[in-house]
Amino acid sequence: MNENDKSNDLKNEKPKKKRKSPLNIVIWVLIIIIILLLCITTGILAMRIGNFLPNDVDVIFLVPKKPAFQASDNDKIWDTETEIDVFKAEYYNDESVLTVRSWDGESVIAPGTENDYIFYLQNTGNVAVDYKMKIDFSLRVDGEQKEIADFPVSVRIHKAGGEYLIGDENTWVSVSDVAQIENAGTLGVNSYESYMLEWQWLFEGGNDELDTMLGSAAAEKSISLSLDVNTHAEQSADAEAVGGITDNDGEEKPIGGTIRWLPFLLLILLIVLLVIALILALRKRRKEEPKENIKA
Amino acid sequence: MKKNYMMRIASVLLVVVLLTTSIISGTLAKYTSSVEASAIATVAKWDIKVNNSKISVSNPNITFDLFDTVKDSNGTGDESDVVSKKIAPGTSGSFAFKIENLSEVNAQYTVALTEKNDSNVPLQYSIDGNTWSDSIGELATTNITNQSIDMTNGESTVTVYWRWMFEGTTNGAHTSQSDESDTSLGTMDTAPTVTITATITVTQVD
């Protein structure tokens, strides 16, 4: 048999069907598992990136975090130093008769006056916030802080859910006996907390002498009751933490740092397609290499 | 050495997976917000004056001169037939309380009058100058009980009239008065005295 015959035999020989070796199957399974792992870990990574990304950073597949917190009452939103209308300059009795009126238009208190004041702490952002709220009462005489025992103004404070921070349904506490009131909690997205502060100076409080003494002294010097409310809020470590009362009226906001699923799935699909394309390209190149070797 | 591309791809992917599962750590500034609100109220003034004297817990009493101005019993002119500051048959006079509410709250007042008259000097009293009572305790109290004196009106004046009729037989004179009793009073070794106490109670109105 000459060289040409050998060559013809080689050409006519049917290519043998290549059997996939077990190693190849294992490798393919591993690749699929790894791709799946990649998808999962990419998701985890995205969420972690979402958690650790600075606020307001807008990544296409992540909801940007926009933390915000607001304290307000029924009339206004508080700013850094807001005067709130807990007390009034005029008071009317049940018959709508004016019984107390400040001469200078500033707020006053007197026996027989009372009021309640509702304020709200609201999460206006899209991540959970942790808050602390402090309430302080102080008595001042001509601007100087004083202790006045059994001051006849008493208070109670409770949350919307009925939890009392001071006093209870049947108990009022003199402001002289109220230490600093603190309350802390978490406000989830689309949530708020509401507090009601009630105060009263009973007309028949049982100590007319003290009432009269205070009123008479007030004609000579300024005797005042101050109320300070401090709120501090900071971004919660867990953006999706819950707490407070859900605001069903407001527009429901997506939580900051979470995945925007449509862009994310498109991204994953893109990655998978790229990997498949890469594999196919390498396989094609591998197939071509033996021919080139043969030619060589 | 034969190149195994499948193994290379798998290795690269594995490295990527390992990298992406590494813990991301770092310190990033987080959002904080502080808001303060405050309210202040002053105790409403309780400022009551009677005859321009301030009344307070520590200063509840004022003095007034009941017989500061003595007039003739007809009440028209100053008495010229009796020594000044003395009363006698045929004299009359009045005393007034000006109650001022300079407070920041509404108030009402009640005036209670009592008389210490051990010698039974036949004085008669009136709130309006027309209707007379033989005893100050018998005065009609309608006009001096629970009278409003709110912070817009500010003040109210209560006048109490008194008289010692010249003739005990005059219609409307004190029932126990007679010339004999008047003379008896005037001739006592120790001049009889009459003391009138006015208790003015001003209370806040709710």
C-alpha cells in the first residue's frame, strides 16, 4: 500500500463518535453548580453592597438608600429648634367663656387650665431608623432653674398604642417629680410613632395656698415651666428592621439597599450568557486546534 | 503538557465565587438627625388690689377709715356740728372698697361685713343708699356676693353707707334709737366704739 492509498483510507474513515468521559461530565456539573453559586453570591453581594453603600448612591440594580426622619405635630414639622404649642395664651371653659388670658400673648398656665399635645416621630426615608426621644421639664424663676416641690402642674405621656411613659390612665405625676423621660425604638420604612402629652393644673387641686402663692409671686417675677423634647435618629444597622405604626395612608416605598429585581435578573442573565459564550468560544477553539496541529 | 480549558474556566469561576463571598467591611458614615422642640409657659399673674393695696397670702389685711368723711345725716354736706372723726346723732357717711383685678385670670369677689358694736350705737347701713338695715349683718348681700370682676373689666367698687339718724322717731330710724339712748351713749365715761370688719374674698373663676 502506497502513501496515497493510506491517505485515502484516512479520508474515508468515518470520524469516531467521541464518548464523553466521566471526568468531562463531572466538570460540566461543577461548572453549572459554580454558575448557580455565582448567581447566588452575586445576589448576596448585591445585598451587601446595598447595605454598605453610602446613602444616595444609585446603583442600577439597587434601590438607593435615602434615610430621613421627621418630628412633627398636627401643625408643623419641627426643625432644629422649634417652639411647640403645648401651652396656650388663652383658655376657655366648657361654656366657651374666656377664663385665662396672657397679657403679652405668651403662653400661660393657671389653676383650671389643661391641654394635650400630640407629636409624631416619622420615618420619611426608605431605610429603618433607630430613634431616642427625651422629654425634660424644668421650672424657672426669673430664668433661673429652681426646684419647686409639688408644683401643681401634673402630666402624663403615652404612646398611641397606650403604653404610658409617665403616669397611667388614672395617675398624673407632678412635673416636680418627673425626671427626664426617655424612650427609644426603631421606625421601619413607612412607619411612625405617636406620643400624646397631657398636662393639667387642677382648679381644685387641694392646695389653694400654693396656687395663690404662685400666682401672687408671678405678679412680681417670672415663674415658668419649660418643656424640652429632644429627638435623635440614626440609620438602623438593619435597613429592613420594623417598628412603629405602619403608615397605610402614605405611598409605600421600596426599602433602600434592596435589589431591583428586573435589572438584577437581567444582569444575572447577561453574566450567564457571557459565561456560556466564553465556554462555547473556548470549545470551538479547542476543536480547531487539533486540525491546525494535523496541518502542521 | 495538555491544556485543559474546562479546568481553567472552572478555576476562574471558583476564584470569582470565592472573591464575591468575601466579607465586605468598612466604616461608612451613617445618617443621623437631631431635632429639638420646646415650649414655655409662665404662671398666670394673680394680682388683686383693694383700695390700691395689693392683697396677697402674706398680706391679707388692709385697714380703712370707716369714718373718714362724716357728713350730715341727710348725706349732702360735711358735718360741721360734730367734732371731726366723731360720730353722733345726725351724722352719716360711707366707705368704699375698690377691688381691682390686675390678674391674667377672671375672678369674682364676695364682701362679708361684720360689726362689733357692744354699746349698740344705733347705726344703720345700706349698700345702695336707699334701703337701710339696722344691722350690717342684715344687709342684702345680692350685690356683694360672687360678683364677677374679670380681667377685661378690671375693677369694681362696693360702697357701704351708714347713718345715725338725728331723730329716733323719724320714720325708718333704727328701731332701738331714742333720744335717751343717744344721750346715754354720749355721756358714757368711755366713748363707745364701732368696729366694722370687711372680709373681701376674691377667687379665680374657672
